Amino acid sequence: MARKSKKAAPWILLVCTGAGNVIQGGADIWVNNFLKEVWPKLPNKVRFRLLIDSKRPTNFNPNSLPVGLRYHFHYDDPEITKQWGDESHWVHFLHPHYHMREHIWRFEDRFGICFVHAYPKDMKDVIKQLPELDRLQFNTKVDEKFYGEFLLTCRRRVWIGLNKSQLIDDFPNYTYYLPNYYEFKGPSSLTTHVENGIVGFAARAETRKCLHWLHGIDKSYALTSQWDIKNLRDTTQFTLPDTDVFQWDPNIKQAFFGKNWGIFHGAYFREPFGYSIFEAVDYGKLPIINTDWAINLDYKYRAGTKNEFDNCIKQILKDSHGEREIERNKLIEYMKQFDNKEEWADQIRSQLLSFW
């Protein structure tokens, strides 16, 4: 009797907006961590393909992605995107765009998991908290109505933030909470540069990050997009005259955090996880965080308005080094619950394998 041939494992398409050495934000870091910690231990990992739904960056390094990973930038050849989608049994979103992508939407009957890094309703609601601004600035097109319809089409949603999101209330069924992780290298001791009052900022300059709160501070540094700074200066009264701006580049991040400053501006509204806040602590900085971030943590240096932000800086400079260390140690102990790489990777794999 002839032996029955073994059925081949299905093709799975993973979609993201960026991966590899060109990092634009926390979602790209999450995707890289997924490719490093989750993908290698997936059974039949060769049946997973990665669609990077963007243009290939000019400085992209192929060696920055794992050996053996099949990947494709959509704009290199849209026909390959179509072929991969047609051949796939499931389409999972490691990080999707926040607006309609026709070449992806045509596979809506195969949408499985969407890992949600930021929820547009949260992102847009922040304008109510900032009466001093009359416009929202994002680093991409954000279509709240479409994104809601997109999430309804997905079989499952996974929220990666540590904070509560309106997402959970809007999609109470088949929505799971698996927060990101951060692997500490230190953390380093609290720097004595806090004493000079210089404030550092290292994030995208979208409205909810409140970059404009640096206006009026005696001295500050910002590692972000020069174009976003120009947009802020051209369209608002916040010109940041005393802010030295460094164009975002992951290759200079360590040098930036090693400069002579100690207070970190991490008072972002509706921050899902706060990777940059974790990094600032790891580098020995003292963060000011928002009143809506890590709300169960008893932490002294919080701000929800520009006035509170300014007063926080004054309070930090008034406090002794020992008092600052006590507050920062509270933050470190809170953050260490997310230093759980193996557990995180296992949980993500379990989500994917449940569709296998």
C-alpha cells in the first residue's frame, strides 16, 4: 500500500511596518524582539514570511534580520505581496498601519492576530488634555474609523501596553493583554547631572509626547526628528529656543544618553508601554512621567500639564540626591516586573500556535 504523503504546513504571513536596523519607534523594537526571541523557536518557522509594508530604507542592512527569514518590502514588488497573501492561510499583524492598505485588505478573510501597539481613539483623545495646542501631530496617517473596522475583522487582538486602553472596552471579546518586555542592562546609578537641571527628550515628536513642554526650560536636549521640530516651531508658539536638537539615529542614542543631563522628559499622554522611559532609567536618568502612566505606582515626579511639568523640575532640583534615588528605585522595582523575556516570548508563541 502506498504511504500517504505528509501534508505541508500552511504558509503564515506576518505583516509589519518596519524591521531591522532602521528603527523609528517602539513598535520597530518590538518587531525586532519578536524576530529574535519568538520566530526562531516556532515550529516550521520557514513557513512564516515577513511582509514589511513600506519602502525599503536606503540604509537598510539585510544582515540586521535573522538568517533564514523570508522577508519582502511591499514597494520592491507589489506582485510578491499579492502572491504571498494568496498563498497564506493566516495573516498576522506584528504592527499594522493605522489607515487603509488596499493590497492588505484584500486578504481580510485571513486576518488572524493583530498586536496593537497604540490605539487611535487613545491617540486622538489626548488633544482634550492639551488646550494650549489646536492640532494633532502624528508620524503617520491615522484613520480612527478604519482602524476600528480593521480590528473587528481580525480574529484576535493583543494589547502590548502596560496601561489600560480604551481598546479593551471597545473589544472586550478575544482581546488579550500581553505587555511588552524590557531587558535591563543595568540599571546604572542615578547620574549626578540631575543637579544641572538640563532635561533630555528621546522619542517621536507626536503631540501626545508633549515635546512642546520643553519650551521655557533653561536648557534641554532632544533626540528626535528635525522635521517634526521644524513643524512644531512653524505651526505653534512653542519654538524651543533653548533646546539642542539631535536628529534621531539609533547609532547615536548611547552618546546622547551619555551627555551631561539627568532629568528625562517621559511625561507622554496615553503611552502604551514606554520603552524610552525604561531606557532612560537604564542609562541612569531620572524620568518625569505622566499622571496617566503606571497609575498604580506611587511615584513623586509626575505631570499632566505644562505647569505641573515645570514644577516637577523645580521639585527635583529642590530634593536631595537621596530623595531622588528613593523615587527612582520605586520606578525600577515597578519596571522589573516587565524584565521577563522568556515568559513574554512563550506567551507570544502560544498566541500564534493556537492558529496553527
